[in-house]
Amino acid sequence: MLLFPELIEMWRINDWTPTLQLDKMLMGFLDLDHEDYELIEQDRAACAEPNLDDFTPRGIYGTNDPRTADVDEAQLRYEERVRFLVNFINI
């Protein structure tokens, strides 16, 4: 939505429901505003099941509903990550 908005076809998910099956406690930690989000996200990614079928029957991997996406917020987070990577590379 942020980088390639011309590719978005929101009409395809009118009656879609997320099928990702992660532990409810972990989902609570995956809130972007959680103070330890970055650490928890790295841990989750390192420990995730290698086969998508193990935790999402439709093969869709995501922790949120794209219909609630906020492009302005995504832009801020994208810029923040780019700044982080630039700073990391320059160290």
C-alpha cells in the first residue's frame, strides 16, 4: 500500500478473515506500540514454524488486517527503519 499502491486490490478481501494461528499471548506482544516490540518480533521471526501450513491454513502470513492499515503511519515507520539502517551501516 505504501510502496506500490497501484497493485492493491482491496476488493479481493471483502469477506476475508485473518487465519494466522499464533498464541494469544504472543499476539498481544506483537503490538507495534509495545515497548519491547522490536526484540519480540526478532524472537518470533527466529522461532516461527518453517512451513506456512503449520500456522495459517490459507497460506496468508500476516498479523493484522490490511483493511485497517494506515498509510501515513506506515510511511513514518518506514522512514524510521530506513534511518535506523543508515545509522547502523554508518557506525
